[in-house]
Amino acid sequence: MRSKHSKSRHSVQMRSKHSKHSFLQLAALPQDLCADTLRSPTCEVVNDDMATFLGNIQDLIDELKVRAEAEENNCRESLEAYEAQIKDLRRQHDDGGVNLANLMEEQSERETQRREQRRGLLDVLKDVNEGVKQCEGQISDLTDTLCSTRKLRSELEAGGISAGGFIGDCQVTDWVMGPCTKECGAGGMQNMTRRVIFSPSGNETGCPRLRTMRSCNERPCPIDGLMGRWTSWSRCSRACGGGTKTRHRSVVREAQHGGIPAAETMQERPCNAQPCDRDCVLNDWTEWSACSKVCGGGHQLRKRHMRQPALGEGGCPGVEDTKRKQWIDCNKVTCKATPPKKCESHLDVVVAVDTSGTVMKSGLKASAGFLKVVADRMVLGENGTQLGAVYFSDSAMVSEPLTSDKEAFKKRVSEIPWLAKTTNTGEALAVAAELLESRARPTSQHAIVVLTDGMPTSSYIMSSEAKRLKDRGIRVILVAVGPSLSLRAMEKWATWPAHENVIRVLSWTQLDDTKSTQLLANLCPNFA
């Protein structure tokens, strides 16, 4: 068994060597890639580079975690929005069901009332018709009696018998009805009068009475319908695109005896007529800002702020879109290193100095000399500039808090040690921001200047911290030494516009007066 395993491992090793050899032959690698390096890198440089490599891997892991969390949050927010919509639709369904039930009940009550009123009307009509028939019968009987009486009187007079005065010989008008003392209810009285048309005796003594009183308007007084108070308006049935609001009230008392009927029990009105999809509304352009630089090519800026956000599927230009942000070049005259000019601007500036393994002692010495020259060309004081310094490698530490003491600043910068480890630029930004938070003046412009020659250990942390500072209005300027830094990454980290906040330097030895003039021109709106 042991010999078989040994043969198997030997076979695998031979196949591996053969495949590697074949791959190298097919790849045809250039010979100079396999040549020995002219100079072995120091341990500090290798350590710094490997830490950056590992940091890039960790950045990818962190970025994937952030994306996964963002997707999870998006899914959760979508589910919450769907659940809210479902609850709202259920509420509308329940409200609609209640309204439908109320309307059906009200319809049933109205139908019952209609049937009762119809039955009552039919009964009244029946009674009226019977009364009319009785009256007609009585009138017919009285007319017949009168006619018979007149005929009998005529026969008596023809026989020579005097019958005396007869009330039927007097002719009068129909009764004239006076106003009733009450419009409705019991106790109303009405005066009735009539006049004599013809009287045989020439006077009214033989005529029927011409005045009388009778009761009137004995029907019950009408009672108007009485309504309850309106409820509050309901929520709009739609958030946009035109919905309706409703409110209800109940019938406290139905109308009786011909009173004014009960009014409507539901009202409806339109709401949220605005379209569901609407583009954002922008304010007018602001005035052009002052030029950002006194020389070397600055910019003037104007913006359009958002007045109303977009709705639904409506669109809105981004903050950096040319529809909301425009700039023009200004002060294109070249900045001259001689004679040296001084910065008189009201600034609070913290410098972050890279002391990682790739910087070496010579690079750190060049950084200190560069910062001394910059400090000498700035007017420090209460109305001028304050300078502070931090240094960083695998961690960041404060070298000098914000101060107006130029000599103290230069002394502290000269004493910065070479830590010779990794490049934790993100922490350097955080420590510099803490200095500004604790010591910066609220009336000054705040800026952080980073001197570095390599990519940060974690680009993710660097990007997050740079964005946080820029969102707070802190200017981020990068002085990039050597070819190791990615221009695309620096433009992302630095404040806009990148050409005014990224200074490229080929090597530490080229941090000369020209570069200090370029930095001061970028920093200072005012030169003396």
C-alpha cells in the first residue's frame, strides 16, 4: 500500500512539473522578467507593499459585505413598502365594506319608509275619496230637499194658501274662506263669509247666515329631518394620480308630516391630484462664486439647489450634473515662485505626513523641508492661518495641534520619526479631522493636506473617510510623490475639482519651491 501511494505522489509530481514546463513554453515569458533584480528591496518596503496588497483584498471583502448589506436593506425596504401597501389596500377594502353595509342598511330603511309612506298615502286617499262621496251625497240630498220644498211652496200658493217667507228664496254667494289662525296643529280657526245675491224681502232677514267659523289646518305640523355631525375626512384613497376622500354622518331624525327630508349621509371630494411621476423642481442658478485661486488657473462655480424632490418614476439631475453645477475657468496667469508670495487667507490646515516603509528617511527629510518652506510663506495668527501636523504609518499620531506658532510647528515637523511600517492613510484623515473638530475656528476654511508616496493599506477606509470629510465641508488635498499612487483613486479621494487638489511629484527630491507655490496657490484665495 505504501509503495502504491508513493508511486501515485511521484506520478502527480511529474505531471505537475510537465504541465508547468509546458505552460512556461506556451506563455513565452520575456527573459527580463526572470532576471535578477538590480537591488534587493528593504524589509520595510516589502512589508509596506505586502500590507497594501492584503489591504486591497480586505477592501474587496468589505465592499462585497457592503453590497450584500445594501441589497438586504433594499429587499427589506421593498418588503416593508409592499406590506404597507397591502395594509393600506386592506384598510380601504374594510372601509369600503363598512360603507357598503351602511349604504345597504340605509337603502333598506329608506325603502321601508317609502312603503310605509305609500301605504299611508293610499289610506289618506281612500279616506278623502269616501269623504268626497259622503259630501256629494249630502249635497245631492239637500238639493233634492230644496227642490221639493220649492215645488211644494209653489203648489200651496197656487191653491191660495200663503206659505210665508222661505229661506230658499234667498240666493247667496259661495263661502269665502279667511286665513286660518294656525298653519298646522290643533286649535286653528277660520272665518267664513258670504254675500246675498237676491232676497225677495229686500233684506237679509230671510236669508241664511252669512258668517261662520270653522276649525282649520288640523293636520300635524311638519317635522324636518335632523342630521348628525360630519365625521372627519378619510385618508385619500391614492397617494397620487387623483384619489378621493369621504366623510359620513347619520340621520338622527327622519322627516315627518311633509317636513324637509333628511340630507345626504356621505360626501366625497377629490385629493392628491398631482401626478405620481414628477421630475424634481430646481431653484434658479446661484451667483457665480469668487475665483478659487489667485493664479495657476482656478474656477468660479454656480449651482442650482433642489426645491422639490422627484416623485415616483420622475427624474432629477445629480448634484454633479451640468444642469445643476456649472463652472468656468479664471485667473489662468502662471504662479511665479519668485519673488515668493505669502498666503494671507483665514485657514485652519492640518498636514498628514506619510512615514511608512516606502518613504525612507530621505523622503521624510524632504517632507519636513517642504513643510517648513510652506509654513514660512504663510501668515500665521488669529486672523491668518493655523497649522497642525499628524504623521502616520500603521497608525496615526498627532505631531503638533493647530497653532499660530510658526517656529513650534517647524520644530515638531523636524522631529517626526520614520515609523517604517504600513500606510494607514484613512486613520491619518480621521486623526486630522479630530484636530480640526477640537481646535479649528468656525469662521475659517478647513483643509487637510496629505503627503504620501503609496496607496493606503485600505482603499475602502480611505474612500469612506475622505467622503465623510468632504460631506462636512473639509477640503482634502493630496500631494502624491512617485508613480505608485493611482490617479483615478486620488481624484476620487480629493476635493473637486481634482486638478486643484491633487499635486503630482515625481520624487521626494522634487518637493521644491515650485511645488510649494503650487500648494499655496491651491490653498490660499489671497496672496500678499
